[in-house]
Amino acid sequence: MKELGEYLKRTRISNGVSIAEAAEDLELSTSQLENIESGNVRAFKDVYELRANIKLYAKYLGLDSDKVADEFNNFLFQH
């Protein structure tokens, strides 16, 4: 998950978007995005909500949200 989070963070930065701006646009808290970007899965109580937020974030960043969601699913199955 850490690698996926770092990928999302690098993409956000390369898109010139601050974490505060992304959080506001997605109607998520900055701490939620920070936890996603740092790979802190334990910060989320609901893994399905986390998956939905990751998919939403990926789409917002212009990434293939289904591919990113698949990467997250692979992480879950491995751990």
C-alpha cells in the first residue's frame, strides 16, 4: 500500500495540486489523503470506504481508477 500511496502522491505533486486543494475538491479531509498517500491503512475503519476513496482520488488525478483499485485489492489479498 505504501508504494501505491507514494504513486498517488507523486502524481498529485506532478499535477501541481496541493493536498489541501485535492481534499477540498474531493470533499475528504486532508488527514484522509495524507493517510492514503503514506499507506496508513490502519487509519481507516472501513476497507470498502478506503477503496472507494482511493478510486475517487485516482480518477481525480487523471489515473486509471480501475487499475489503481486493482492494485489496492492485490495489496489486501497479500496482507
